Amino acid sequence: MSENWIILGATSSMARAFARGVSQRGDAVFLAGRDSDDLATTAQDCALRGARLAEALIFDARAPEGFAGLIARLEREEGQINAAVFVGSMPDQSEIDADPSLIQGIVADNFTGPAQFLQMLAPVLEARGGGTIVGVGSVAGDRGRVGNYAYGAAKAGFHTYLSGLRNRLTRSGAHVVTVKPGFVDTAMTWGIEGMFLVAPPEKVSEDILAAVKKRRNVVYTPFFWRYIMLIIRMIPEPIFKKMSI
Amino acid sequence: MRWKRTEYTGWGRAVHASAEIARPERLSSLRAVLSESPAPAIGQLRSYGDAALNDDGKVIDMTRLDRIIGFDAESGVVEVEAGAMIGDLGRIFAARGWIPPVMPGTGFATVGGCIANDVHGKNHHVVGSFGQHVTEITLFQGDKTRKVTPDRTADLFKATVGGLGQTGVIASAKISLMPCKGDMMVLTERRVDGWDEFLAALENSRADYNVGWIDATAKGSNLGRGILEEGEITSGVSPTIGRAREVPFNAPHWALSAPVVRMFNEAYYRRVPVGGRTTVKPISAPFFPLDAIHNWNRLYGKRGFHQFQCVVPVAEVQTLRQMLELVANSGLASPLAVLKRMGGGRAGYMSFPMDGLTLAVDFPNRSAARVLIGNLERMTEDAGGRVYLAKDALMAPERIEAMYPEHALWLKAVRKADPDGAMTTDLVRRLKLRAPS
């Protein structure tokens, strides 16, 4: 059956790798983001790599008035509708300390923007009786740390939202996969001190595709982050609050 | 754009650099970073020596700009970002009946690197060099964008193709693909007993693709023995390709010591039956034999290795024989030694190819090997040949004018294109390519 993917935040390298992955299967890809020139290039790339259809669409997590148009576009396609959310932003915690109002944007990019979009999309999946939503969160959402707790808090909110959405959609046969990547080699992490075990975006994309196929609920990628985060979550708060990891 | 301080090396891992690296993921961010701080571009670091190194400086990593921008199914012209890997292009397009006319020995080479080194493939005698199939280059020079073509901007084109990145950063390029029957190759391998037989076999080969593997440890009557590989592209059903293996860490220094190499070469030679054999393989196997083993350069241990590659005119072929004798007697050679007939096709002022024979040999990075390579370079110059700069880390600047007679033309165009020397690399400094002469 023909599948359609809307990919939010499609200019990111993780999203690009994922778009290539589903293009090679012959799916249709709708690449949504803010940089339309860049998305048009990626759309060409996807089409030449095998996508049945590749289209660039404008999506701005902070401008929800544009969401309805995107959903209407998707509804014109036959077959299963899927969404993959790669939207996110992570300014330095020091920038946030200097300008606390940045938190609004972080929450909009990582949580409320995508959540509002998915909330509007959910009835479409229910009506068609299937489809998959991939929500990319972060291990940073598993516990607030001194280095990036504003970002982590937004991702934690998104995780909780995805968990509830999964609970709702499973009744209609649709499925939600929560993806928690560790450090991934992207523009977001390039040149930041203290990165270790950094995974290439292609690896993350492979893991996501496998998780979609197996209808996994929550996946860490690469897998060992599940155990790293298990340990980090188990550290008692009186000790954790004095650590800087 | 953030910069990342990184220690890195060329493929030979014998020379190192520490540089600030930016890695844009969009053309707009490439443009932004170049207008702010112009720096030379690097790709997958498949040049062996210091062509991609800029110690204590800045470089732009192009590997994330790797998209196919467009394809004209009528003419077969494809436009790609410079960071796209040639092996990916081959894989994607061969299945639909088109192939990059020139593919170097590794599929990991980027299109930008293929242009900047005007690379050649196993069919150079038929189709010429990579640059001869490039119809347009989009060059970023600071905040300016230039469209460079072989006819309208011939001088800049010839300075850019094979130009070691000195005219600006190649952002994307249009390449004229070649129709092909499919994505399989009929490969014939034959043992060749000795030097004279090898020369005759290469001269008489009528195949589209050919290359000779030489046992660089064989001496005396066996000198120059090896295997001639000839290939033609065909269609067929491709079995699934096995996952690439990886050399996980640096091998100990004896891994490629003389007795091991002699034993390996003997076995490699005898692997092909006396009467030869013909097999059908997916094209990636004969094109990129070593790509099946990731990080094979670690086999040479942490000191790395050097590859010497030269080309000499056909009339000077006895020089190549002398070189091979020197190499065989030194006991320093690795299993990797390649002999190939080249045509005259080249597209840039500083392009490597010339009508003649090319010999490539890998050596572990030892002082004796460096001395030997110095001798081989002198012999190359005396024979009117040239050393391939994409492989080189050792040559002295004095040899450039003799080996690359169009260097002055290149220099003039480069000074115009990059007057402040922002694109200078370690190789350019070592060989004094941009110094006033």
C-alpha cells in the first residue's frame, strides 16, 4: 500500500537521512520546514532516490496558523498518512540565562508547535484507521540537567504528549513511536564540548525505520542510551543536584 | 556557524593537521560561512597526503552537502552538491541506465574531490578524466557565486578542474552521465607472467575497463608478474551485497612486513586459475574493491603509509621497469601495486593524466620508504613524467615546473580567483604552488 510521510523539521540532517530512507522504499514525502530553498533541493534528492512524490512545504512551529493548510494537503493523498517530527531547537543554556524569554521559542519548537500540529492530524489518522507518528524527543528530556534543562523540559513535555497520543491512537489502529536519540552528529551538536558516543544521522534513521516496522513504543537510539539514561535516572536527587553531567 | 577544532589526516595517515572545521548542511549556510571566513573545502579525506590539510587554519567540511539537485533524463546530465559521493551516484543511476563516466578507485570520493583532483578511472584510456565530463561548476568565492563552464569561462574551468581547490569552494556541479546497460560487470581476470607480457597485455586489451595488479615483491624472472583485470558493464540480477567489514583498530607494524606481503601476494596471484576466469559482479565490487573493508588504511598501523603514483610517457617505459626493480628489491612494498595504461585525456592545467603508463605502489611510512619514494620521484621527473598530487605528501617543490608545465597558467588564474590566498592548503604550501616564481 502506498504510504505518505510528512516530515516536520526536514532541513535537519536526521530528517534528511530519514526522508532518504523512506524515499528508497518508494513512499511519498512531504518535506516541511522554514527554509523553502533548502527543502526544494532535498525534495529533488528524494525524488531521484525513489520517492513516488516529493514536495517541499512551509512549516513553522511558531506559526500554527499555517498547520491547517498542511493537513489539507495531506488529506488529498490516498493511502496511509504518517508523520515524523524532527523539529527542535537548542540554544546554549547561557543564552537562555541572558535572555529568559528564549524559553517560549524553545517550548514552541520542541513541544507545543509539533503537539498542536499532531493534535490536528490525529483525526485524519483515526478516520483512515491507521498510520504512524514518529516523534523525535531527546535523552535530555529524561532528567533535567544544568547544561540544557530548558530544552530538556520542552522535550519531556513532548514525550508525555506522545505517550498520551499513543494511548489515544492505538484504539483506531494508528501508532506512535517515541524516539529518544542520544548525541547525534548534527549541526546542533557540531563543535559542542563534551560530546561522546556520537551517532551518525543515518544510524538514527535506520533505528527509527526498524522501530516503525516493529511498532515499538519508546526507542532509544543508539540502543545503549536506554541503559545510560536508566543509570542517570536512578541517581538519587540529593546527589544528582550536585553533579554536572 | 560553530567551528570544531579537529585533528585529522589524509587517507595515508602519515601527515597530520589540526584545524577549525565548519560543516554547513545547507548551501545558504555554506555561503554565510564563506563570506565571513573563506577557507578551503574538504570532503571524505580520500586524498592520501596533505591535499586536504590546513594545519592551524580553517577548513569547510562539505560532506553534508551531498544531495542530487537535478537530473535530465534526456541528456543524462546530473547536478549534484559537491559532497555527494561518487559511489552513491553510481549506485543510484546505474540501476536506471546511467553511470558516471569516470569513477576513481574509491566510491567514497566526493564529487568536489573528483573535480579538484581531476581523477581518472579504470577506463581512462577510453573516456578520459573526470573533468572532461563536467559541464558546469558552481563555485563560491567569498560572497560571490560563479558558474564555471569549459567553454565560456575556460581559463577558470581549467584552473578549477585538477586545481586542488585553489579557485574557491566547489558548491555543486553538473556531470554528463554515460548510458550503461545495467549495474553489473563482466570481469575477466588473467595471470600475467612478467613485465613484458604485462605491457603487451595492457596494450592489447580491448576492454572498456582494465587495470593491472602487480606483485611488487616478485623479483628476477617473475618481476612484473600480476593479474590483468578487464571489465565490461552489463545487465543482470544483482545479489545482495554483503555488509562492509571494518578494520577496527591500528594493525601492529608487522602486519604488512615483507614476509607477510610476499605470502599474501603469492596467494593473491594464485587465486586466479592458470587459465584465467570470468565472473559477473555488481559494479561496486570491481570499481571499488577496497571499499568493502572500511578503514583499511589502519592496516598500516599508526604511522600510516604513503602511496607513490606516477605516470610516464610510453617511450620511457623502461624507467617504470627500473622503478619496479627498485621497489621489489627494497622489500618495502605493500600488496597494493597497480599498473595501468593511460590515455591523454585531462581537463585542467594541473591535471595528472598523460598518454603513458601509470604505476601506483603503497609503502608503510618508514624512513627507508621515504628515501625510496624520493628516488622514484627523481626518476619520474627524468623520464618526463609526473607524480599524482592527490597521493603525494613528500615531493619537493623543485620538481613541479618540470612535471606540470602549465603550472604558470594555473597560478595566474588562481591569483585572480583567490587573491588573498584564503584557499591555501598544506600541500600548496609544501610544493610552493602559489609562491612567486
